[in-house]
Amino acid sequence: MDRTPTPPREASDFEVGAAADRPVEAAGDVAGGVAIETRQLNLWYGDFQALFDVDLRIKQGIITSMIGPSGCGKTTLLRTVNRINERLGYVRTTGAVEVLGRDILAPEVEVVQVRRHVGMVFQRPNPLPLSIRENVLFGYRIHEPAARQASRGELDAVVEDALKTVLLWDGVKDRLNSRATALSLEEQQKLCIARLLPLKPTVLLMDEPCSALDPAGTEAVEELIWGLRGEYTFLMVTHNMAQARRASDECVFMLLGRVIEHARTDEIFVTPRHETTADYIEGRYA
Ligand SMILES: Nc1ncnc2c1ncn2[C@@H]1O[C@H](COP(=O)(O)OP(=O)(O)O)[C@@H](O)[C@H]1O
Ligand SMILES: [Mg+2]
């Protein structure tokens, strides 16, 4: 596939009025840079504390998986990185969350700016009850000023590019105006990834993206994500140890709202430093 990798964006893109497509260092120069950093991140739902002093540095251009028992705060952490949690009036957060060096919780940063850079894919595919084409263009129309002046042909090119990237184009190109909800779950999840791409996000958050899929669908979506690494930074929650092991470069193990261990995936699985990590990956937790 002929796609020129998009260099990751700069933190200054978050500033109001900053040029969205300002050129940045070549991707090779920033490989290993930090895409997401949290410092002393704490989060409460009302009186219940769900995250404790989370200090994480998620590297740019790789896949980082997040594992840990149900209820340990994986989804909460992901949702903090694109500020979904704040919709709930009873959530309180302290500490910092930076995306490419910019504190996204700062009062002057608007949530729409964050969403341009940080896309999220959920457990259940959630296409809008619109056509395949309109699903791909939906976020683009909202967030990208150029979309308003774009010709039909330009929008068609955006749709084609995004659907080709997620390997869906050949299967759907003759029915772009059909309802997205009629697609198979695997196709729907690929579409949910595709609709993030026209905004050229920096970070793609994935919350158990394959948990609703059958093994073939899981493999297809994993392969897709693997093929997009380098171009995007992935932070992916999974409850599937085999998936974390084969489909991520680094792995974060959480327990009871804390990060216990963060290391290269092979190290975590072969030589975990903490006993609780070993217990979890060997299946001694529920
Ligand atoms: N919207 C919410 N309101 C109150 N408590 C919540 C909410 N979402 C999650 N929690 C609680 O926060 C903790 C972490 O949940 P979650 O982040 O969903 O864990 P995980 O994704 O690791 O299973 C759990 O104890 C859960 O019950
Ligand atoms: Mg969860």
C-alpha cells in the first residue's frame, strides 16, 4: 500500500489558532519520543478513588497494551486521556496528562482540540446510524475546517484513503451509501478506526477493541493495528493475555488503580519484576 507516513504532530498544535499541519521532525527522529505522559494522576468518581498516582510515559509510534484485572482502572485511564470522563459531573482529577508535551487538562485547552489528536475506539463497535461514507466523514466535517469547502471529489478521496488504510475499501466500495450498522462486527470496528483517520490523530486509544469479535475478526483487527504502528501511537486495553503478548511492543500492568509495572512486552511476560504481575499473567487472578 502506498501511504506516506504522517509525522506525529507537535504539542503546539493544541494552542488555539496554531497551524494544524505544521511540519515536524521526521518520524525517525521522534521514534522513542513520549506521546502521552501522566504525572501523579489521581481520579475520583465521587468519593471512590479509581486511579492512584499514575506516572506513565507512553512512547510515540508503538503499541502499548494495558492489562490488569477487571475494575483496576484501565478504561478510566484511557478515558482520561481523551477527556471523556469529565462529562460525568462527579469525576475529579488531580495531576497532569500531557499529549506531546501539552497538558490536556489545562483550563485553556478545549476538548475538541484534544479529540482531534486523540481518537478512541470502544469495546463494542459504535458506528453512527448513517451510511459508511458519512461515518468516515462525520468527525472530519465537525473538526476539520477544510471539510466545509471540500468538493465532493475531495471528500470521496478522504473516504477512499481512510477505508483503504483499514483494509475495508475493496469490500465496501460498491456500497458506500449503505448503512454502516449492516456491516459485520469486524467491518464495523475497522470503520470505527477509519473514521478517526481523516483528522490525522497522534494517539489512538483502544478499549478492548477486539472483545466483541470472533477469532478471525480479532486477528484481522490486530493485523490492521500492527500495520498502522509507527504512523500512530496506540494505547490498547486488553483482557486477552495472548493478544497483549503478540500485538504490543510495551505493556503496562495495573492493579487496583495503580500502575504496577511498565516494560517491554517480552520482559513483562518472560521476566516480570513484580510478583503480582507474574500472578496475573499466569492466570492466578480472576
Ligand atoms: N462511571 C463510573 N462511576 C463510578 N465508578 C466507576 C465508573 N466507571 C468505573 N468506575 C469504577 O472505577 C473502577 C475502575 O473501573 P474501570 O476503569 O472501568 O476498570 P477496568 O477498565 O480496568 O475494568 C471500578 O471500581 C469501577 O467500578
Ligand atoms: Mg474496562
